[in-house]
Amino acid sequence: MRCSLRCKFLLLFILISAIALLSAVVLRGLIMRDFGQYLDGESQDRAQRVVALMEGGYDRNAGWQRDKLATDLAWALQMGVEVRLFDHAGMPVIDSEQAVAALTPLMRKRVLDASGYDPAAVKGLPVPYPLYLRGDEIGHLETRTLEQFKEDYFIRSSNRVLLVSVTILGLVSVLAGIIASRRLVRPILELVDASGGIAEGDLSRRVKNTGDDEIGRLSKSFNSMAHRLEAQEKLRRTLLSNAAHELRTPLAIISGELEGMLDGVLPIDRTALQSLHDEARRLTTILDGVDELSRAEAGALNLNRETFLLKPYLSSIVGRFERLAADKHAVLLLDCPEHLMINADPDRFSQIVINLISNSIKAIAAGGRLAVIASSDGDRTCLEISDNGCGIPEEDLPHVFERFYKGKNGGLGLGLAIVQELVAAHGGSVSVRSPAGSGTSFRLLLP
């Protein structure tokens, strides 16, 4: 069965939580092992203290005296050690039960309360310890450690705390994993759903911005991509609609004139054929413009960049328009530094410059002025083509680079759209200024 992304996140959280809780259990086991070794060491120390006490008592009393040994064994009981004492011949001398019985009732009660001693409840095998005095064996004793209530309480309490903690933390981890997996997966599921909608053609789908993390940046990138796709789709539909509109008029004229000729209404003479030829040329011009725009849009994929001197290059282009400028008695100026270099596709760049100069030549009146000025600020090359012609109306300025947008001078409305696409393909930008009564200035910035 396929596991969803949410399920995978939840399983990951549970696995991490289980590892953490298991680590706590392992750590607790290591601590309790060391604690057990500590208790064993303490038992050994208590037994050694009892051995030293018995040997000292034998030395002080010049032998084993039961009445004086009772107090020592009672003290040993309070340390948690049960004792059975034997002389050097292996005969029993006294044990803890007998020592307690020999005490006064008040002392017996205190000792039993302090030690919790019950002969029948003491577990474990007795551990023998030999007793020596000045190198001679004087007997031996057998010890058993009483159950340590405080230590046992500590162990039981720690087990209980560990069990409760593991249970609570496990439940909290599972709950946190469920909540976190939902929060993590929700934007991803939205992206999946939105991308599926876009794949089916719904380009209006967007996702919520979830923040500045990786998923948030992915959401922003997705929305930006969807916006661009929607804009491109609108441009494509607009282009097709405008192209169809532009093609419809010459086709209608050609069709009408041919029908008139077939019906005998219009004569088949040179004038009629010239009219058909003019409309066919108009169709060809429109199709060439659309084709040029399509190639300009794809220009970034097949630019053949070269680094070349800009002034001789511009001089060659400007020279082509000297005849047109002379016919209008216009002044055509070129201002470019001698050693200014540019990295561009020569063919595409000439298309940009020719298109802008052509528009400016058409806009200036007799005796007008057109200037081509190039400069550089180190990182960018600036090319400005300005004229003192009729200018562009203020309401038309925001639309001059749109496809098939026609100003008062007519035309196809593709030239400046092609310029903008080619400049963008070179990694640059183009802008236009046209103050009222002061002509028009196009400014190109290229890296």
C-alpha cells in the first residue's frame, strides 16, 4: 500500500521520538548499573567496618565476650549488616538475632525501627570474612546485607518516573508529529493540487504564501511561474486575435475584388491587379512582422554574441539613413566614443537600432534633428536615440511596446515590441520619454 507524504512525516517523527525515548531508557540502565556497583561497594565497606570493629573488640576485651559484643552487632545492624560470629575453632559465638534479644527493650525497639531487621526476611548467601589479630586468626564472621529501604525506594521511584515520563512523552511526540506533519504537508499538498490544475489548463491557480522558509520560497516561485504562464497565455491569445484582425482586412479586400472580377463587376486590368498585389504585399508584411516578433521572442536562445567597436558599427547604420534625412533637410548626428566596445549579436543589435532610427526619421518634420548618442558608465552601455519630431501622446506612452498597438502614425504596431524583446534577450532594458512638444527619446541600457 502506498504511504502518503503525511504518513511518512508522521512515521519519521515517531521513529525519532522512539529513538530519543529508547536512549533515555538505555541511559537510565547505565546509571542504574553504576548505582548497583556503588551499592555493592558500600556493602563491602560496611562489612569491612564490621570486621575492623570485631577485631578491635577482641583486642580490647582480650577475647570474645557475648555481653559486650551485643552492642557492636546492634550497631552493625543499624548499618544494614547481619552478622554471625565464630571463634577460631569454628564454634558460634553470637549472631545478630541473639544480640538484639540481649538488648534492653527500649534499645531493641530503636534498633529494629532503624534497621527494619527481620531474620526471616534477610535474603542472600552469607559472605565469610576471616578475623586476624597480629597475624593470628582469631575467628571469622559471616555477613548478609539487609534490604536497603531507601535505595529500593529510589529504584522503584525512578522506575515509576521513567515509565510515566516515557508514556507522556511518547503520547506528546505522537500528537506533535501528527500536528507537525499536517502543517508541513499542507502547503505541499496545495502545491500538488495547484500544479495539477495548471497542468489541466487552469492558469489562475495560486497557493498561499507560507513564510520565508524553503516551502515559502517554493510557493512564491510557483505563484510567479503561474503568473508568467497566465500572462504569456494572455499575450498569445492577444497576438492571435490581433494577427487575425490585421489579416482579415486585406483578405476581405482581395476576396471582394476577386469576386467582383469573377462576376464581371470589376474590370480585370492593370489597376485592379495592382490593387490585389498591394493587398498581397500588405499580407506579407504582416506575416513578416509576426514572424520577426516570434524570432525576437526566441532571440535569447540563439544569440551570436560578439565584442566589437561600437562607433564604426553605428556609423555604418546611420549612413543608410543619410539619404532619407537629406530628403527632409534634417540633421543626423552621431556621438560615440572612439574606443567604446559592446558585446552583442551584430545582426540583432542592428535590427534594434534600425527600427528606432526608422521611427525617428518618420516622426521628424522638414529641417528636423535626430541624434544617436552612445556612452558607458563602466558596467553598462547606454544608447540614446532622440529626435525633435511630433512626439508620442502621453496616453500612448504606456502602450508603445505592446504588440499591434498603433499610434496616430499607423503601422503594424510590432516594431517596438520586437525592439523590446531583442533588448531583453541581450539582458538589457529600453525606455521612452516624450515630453510635450519636445520630440521623443528612446534609451537603451545594455550590460
